Amino acid sequence: MKIVEITVSSGTTFNHPHEQYCNFRPSITLKASVVEENIIASIIGLQETADKLVRDHRKAILDRIARGREVEHTEYELERLQHDMKEIGLALDKVLPGDAAAGATMAEEIRESGAQQLKERLDLCRRRYDMLQSRYRELTGSEYVLPPAKDDDDCPI
């Protein structure tokens, strides 16, 4: 008997890493015409190829899910920081009125100290925002733009 064609299959089932009742079943079937004398080596080689393709596909699925989660988390953090920076700006406007009277009283010193803390916090938020925006560009190839808010009470946080 001469074997002229071989068929191998490979498959796996794995759970979604973050969802319940969701799983994936990648599989593949490969056929090849036999031209070699060593049929066993051909079968083993084809099976190894099929197994590798399934493993690579599984990894690609998991990588895509992880990347999607990271994009969502980055978007959430960017929105939260945008909101925080707005709130800090409003607080600074309240603490630092337009022009201060000459001479520093105790209340003015306290107000200036509070303003300095708010400015430092705002600077920290801006640096974190820039870092996350950079990461978002790496993940998606574009800049994240906040969706327009319906009104000030519709904060996503």
C-alpha cells in the first residue's frame, strides 16, 4: 500500500481570561501530499506545524484581549485625569482670586500654601496624563480624544 496523502488536525479549548461562560476553540486541519519516502517524518512534521499554528493563534487571541483591556483602562484613566485637572483648575480659581492685596496676612499665607499644593497636584496629573496619552498612542496609533460631555454633571467617574 502506498500512502499519497496525509491529514492531521490540532485544536484546543481555553476560557476567556476575563469573562465567564466564554471560551475559544481554535483548531486546524492540514492535508499534504506525500513525496518523501519517510512517511512517519512527514506526519510528525505536519502535526508539529498544525500544533504550532493553533498555539500561535491562541496566543494572538489572548494578546488581542489583553491589548483591548489595556486600551479601555487607559481611556478610563485619561478621562479621570481630565476630570481631576478640571476640578483642580476650578479649586485654584477659588483659592487664588484675581488680585491680592499688598502684604501677607496669615489667611493669605494659608491660601498660597493651598494653592501651591493644588499646583503641584495639577502638575502631577498633567505628567501622568501625558504618559498615558503616549501609551495610548503606542497601543492604537492615535491620540485619545475625550467624548463630548452632555453637561458638567455627566462626569464618567
